[in-house]
Amino acid sequence: MTTRRNFLKTASALTAGAATVGTVATACAVKDPTASNSTGQDNSDERLRGFDRVLLDAVATAVLPASLGAPAIRTATDAFVAWADGYEPVAEEMHGYGYADIRYLPADPSPAWRAQLTALDLLAHKHGTAGFSTLPLAKRQELLDAVLRNQRGDRLPTPLSASHIAIALLAHWSSSPDAWDRALGARVAPGVCRTLGDATRKPLPVTSISNPTATTEPRA
């Protein structure tokens, strides 16, 4: 009985003459700009990046904690965009403990998230307004509450598994060093490499909760 790993190696060797694959995270180069895959995404090397920042910023101020303050909310939104733009769809995951099979990251979630931003704007127009970004904060939160009403769960998902961009944005910030520092009330900067000399030092307190100096790091 062949193993899954041997099967994947054999399949890769059989298809090597039909397509050139640089890395597991890079799709085959397709020069025809009209070609698309089964998900409707463009198969070319270039993919659409970025979001409508007016709409995204309007969502960010509605879902991220108001205690962050405008500069920190902007920083968190910038980090989310950088992470989404730098994400490599279907990249090979790091091998974890307890399994030996090859696993891959999900497809690019950004197209669906961009469509959801557009849908929020269209929904606001249908309610007789000039658009989602023009609504007062309370109205934006009310509209988002209606859109996300059927979302269930006792905790935030990972950003990649979030079903809506509002949840993805909040989940991305909540896993950042800034969020952990605020939750613990000290600058522990989890996930950030520190020198050995800092290992025995007591973490500094978060002195200004409304204007922190800590920033978020985009991660795939």
C-alpha cells in the first residue's frame, strides 16, 4: 500500500513535464490572461492586492476596540492589509507534531473579503444612505451586527478561517503583540525575538493604553 507522501511524490514526477512549478507556494505560470481556475480566481502570477481603504477603515473603527485610539486602529488596519497582501495561497504548511502528511494553507480569502466590503456599501445604499463609510459609528455597528447575526462561536477564529472581513480584521489584531500586551498590562511582545539579556528583566508596564508604541506584525 503506497503512502500519501509517496503518492504525492509520484504524481509530482508524472506532471513535471506538463507544468513547471517553482515552489509549492507558487502556481503554474499561465500566460493567457483570460484563463481562470475553478474558484474564479486569475491563474496568472499576479493577483489583485489591497482593499478599498475608505471602506476598510470604516469597518475597522466599528469593530476594533475604541480604547485603541485612532492611530493604533490605523496601525492595526495597515498590518492586516500587509498580511493579506503578503499571504501565499496554498503554501505548504510547517510540519507540526503528531502528523507527517503534507498540508497546505487555504486559498486566498481576499477576493471574498473585498466582495464583502462592496456588499456592506451596497447594503448601506439600499437603506437610503450615501454609503457605509458615511454612516455614523453606531449605524455602522448596527449594520454589521445585522450582517454577522448568524455567526456563532465562543471564540474568535484564526484570520484565515474567518467568514467575514470584519471578523478577520478583529481576529488578526487580537493575535498581535499589541493585543497581548494590552490584555496582560505589560509589554511582553509575544512572538517577537528578544535578546538573551532581556530574558530576566521584568516586562515594562503598558503606560498609555490609548496611545501604545507597540505595533502589530503581519503574519501568514
